[in-house]
Amino acid sequence: MVRHNTIRAKCPVVGDPSVGKSTLIQMFTRTVDFPLAYNMTHAVEVSSKAVHIPETEDRVELFFLDCSGRAFYAPFRYKLIHDPSVVCVVFDVTNEESFRNASKWLEEVKQKGGDELLPGVLVGTKIDLTDLRVISPMAGKDVANSLGLTYFECSAKERKDLELPFFYLANEWHRIYMEKTDGFRRFMVH
């Protein structure tokens, strides 16, 4: 009999308003066309998608907490993002302020119980807007490294690389889970 695990992971997706958090999640979790109209997220929207882990029969079901970037909804975020498994911090490569605020968003998640070694990604969105870009890939990588995150860039509009940060997070959570459960099994045997 083949062992099959479904491992669940809570993934807050945070960042300034209008950086593309909801679109990124919608394009990853559902087969939808790129939305032409902008609909601001109110409070927190929840969605999920299971990601198969290569070379295993396991999958990680990522539960996305799409958090509004507006200050008005901060109390709702604070209540829902406690004890995250992984984190996704999003900024817009055409918006310098959203980039500067990435560390603030990560700190907010960590204050709610995120481990110091919390697996996370910093995602630069809207790379299709090349003429408006103000944040270079190197600057993104440097900030991600300083925050202990892994850097990705994507374009939801062009469906370019939008799944990569989530595959990375699923694989990292799977690795951590397997290390913890293997250690627990070894402890129980002795």
C-alpha cells in the first residue's frame, strides 16, 4: 500500500494594497482569466490549493489567507494569521513604497506566532510592466536575503512564474513536516 499524506499549511499572503495579492492567488488556485477590474479585498479571504510534492505520494494543501493591506482591516488580520506555517510577502515592482514596506508585513506575521525560521517568500509582481519598473531583481533578492526569505518575481497578467513561489512554499513545508515527524517517530521507537 502506498502511503499518501495530505499536509495542511496556513499561508498568510500580505503586502500593501493593490500590489496584486488577490490576483496572484486567484490565478494560482483557479483557472480564471486575468481580471480587468480591480476589486479590493475586504478583511481576509480564504482559498486553498493542494500541491503535489515531487518524488512522493504526498501533497501539501496550502490555505491562503489573502489579507487586505488596508489599515482598517488590521484587527481582522491579527486574529486570523496567528501560527502561520509559511508566509508570502508581496510587493509591486513598479511601487517603491510597497517594496520598502515588505519588512513591516513580515514582522506583522512573525508577531502572530511565526517561527524565526518561518519559511517564506518575497514576491515581486507586475513584471510585465517593464517601462514602469523601479525595483530591480537584484534589489529584490538582496532584501529577501536580509529578511530570510526566498525571492521570486511573476506576472499574473502573463501567467509567468506565478506558481513558483507557492511550489517552493509547499516543498519547504513538506520538508519541515517530514523532519519533525521523522524525529518524532525516532523518539517514540526508543
